[in-house]
Amino acid sequence: MSNHQTIVGSKIKGLRESKNLSIEEIAERSGLSTEQITSIENDQYLPSLGPLIKVARALGVRLGTFLDDNDALGPVVCRAGDRGDDSSISFSNDAAEARQNMIYHSLAKQKTGRHMEPFVIDVLPSEEKSFQLSAHEGEEFIYVLSGELAIDYGKETYTLREGDSIFYDSIVKHHVHGAPGQAAKILAVVYIPF
């Protein structure tokens, strides 16, 4: 388990407790189950961005609050060498028993007050055929740096290869994953209005 998973879970728990909110209240506000909230706080699993965005909204904070390291007000430069394993966050496929399928490398975790979340994401190969789609407010932009990506969006599936990109409204149910058996590296920017 990466160090940042522990930080994310403890930050969520700390924020919830500082606002005197119960796990049940966060579950009700977010539409997630109490079991999901408990497992996130206890670092048993970290879901995809959709549920984390719902938890952030339930707590009245930006998604970036869970990822922030410092409080930089000016520009933030992220060097290629800064994106090691110690600065990454791994997500599962929205199920507590699912193995990680994406490793997110945040490109702006030091920037406070941001509404965009830029990531370089390593998408691991998967043989899964069906995925649980999720939706949240905002927009997403994805550019494929290498490999082959599949995006389930509404009733459509889009396959993207190196150099391809997609921009979509996140309010439509979607899921990003490698094409069957394929890995990919992508640049993704998620915009979340607050």
C-alpha cells in the first residue's frame, strides 16, 4: 500500500471528524455505502475519482484537498524525476476486492485552490470485460502518451491510441481502462467545479 493511500484515507477521516460528521452522514450525502466510506478511511481500498469526488462534495471541500502536499500560491513546476512511486496514488475498479488498475501521478498537488487535477496515469493491463461506470460533475481531457486505451462513455466505447485525445462531460457515466490486455500511459486533466 502506497504512503499516499494512507494519507488520503487519514485526510478524509480527519476532515470528517473536524466537521463533526458521522460516517453515516457522509454516506448519505455522497450516495456511497457506510462500508465504502469506512474502507476508504481505513485504507482498505481507494476507489476511482468518481467516488472520491462525491466524498469531497459531501465534506464541502475540493478533491485536491485529499491530494495536497503544500500550500504553493504561485506556479507549481513538476519535474519528470519528481513523479516516483512515493508521489503516486493507486486506484481500484470501484470494488474493494479489485486489484489496482491505475496509478495516478499528480502534477499539481502543491497548488492550492485549484479546480483542475492534472495527472500522468499508468493504466495497467486488464482482462476484465465489464466495468462499473461512474459519473460526477465536471469535465475530463485525456491524451494518450503510449499504449491503447478504452473509454466506456454512456452507451459508446471509444478506443484511443498514442497521440489520440478525448474531451468529455463527466456527468455522463464513464469508465477509463486499458483496451483488452493493453497497458497505456495517459495525460489526464479533470476539471471539477466547486
